[in-house]
Amino acid sequence: MEKNLKTAIKIIIPVIFLAVGIFLGQDFANLNEILKTGKDSSELITQRHDKVEVSLMIDYGNGEIDVYEDVLLDNPTVFELLKKVTGENKLEFSFNDKYKDLGILVESINGKRNDFSKNQFWQYWVNNRYANVASDKYQLKNSDVVLWKLVFGQQ
């Protein structure tokens, strides 16, 4: 009987420590966001199911790069990310959606336009991988990093 009790204790105590560690780890993971937003953890858990948090970099091709971190999106596409960031930061942004089957073509960001005569166009990467679909068709996931860059030729 005493041997069975010792064996049970040897199993139960590590399981308890593991459960407590997982529980506390989840709370500490949310602490930074709780402090930034002022929301309690129950709001954050609900919010995470509805939104994704991503980052955006805009490289104008001349050494100037703008960075926008921790952007929350309801409709997590690359296009919606760019649309939200340019709107919130009062940056000029234009696009062409007349070829709906192919997707939306970004024409200019913050006054920098595609230049067909120079073969210079806005293109984007997600997590350092060139995307080969239109920006309105690419669904983002939590923690994705999007880079829009004005480049010469197609990458």
C-alpha cells in the first residue's frame, strides 16, 4: 500500500507542476498585450479568434522603409492590411480592381507609383517569401510579416 502511494505521488506531483506551468505560461504570454490594450485576458482570447496580428513594412526602393507593427485585422488579407495601414496613417494609396478574376493591382503607395516605362512595380513578400497571388487573395496568419517593395522588373 505504501509503495503504491509513493508511486502515485511520484506521478501526480509532476503532472500538477506541468498543469500549473502551462496555465501560468498562458497568462504571461498575454501579459504584454493586456498591458498595451488594457483589455482583460477573456477579451483577448475572444479577440484572437476573430482577428490576426501582423506587421507591415513598406520599402520605397530608395532606402526609405516604413514599419508598422502589431496591426490587428478582421479580414486578414495582404490588401486589407495595406488599406488599413495607409488609411490610419493618412498615406496616399491607389489600386485597380477592374480585373476582378486576377485580383487587385496596387498602383501607388504614399505617392510612389508603378512606372511602366521603367518596369518598376509594387510587389509584396510574406515572411520573406515572394507571393505569386494578388494581394486581396492572400490570407494572412497571426505573426505574418508583409513587405511591400517598389522594385524593378518582376521578382
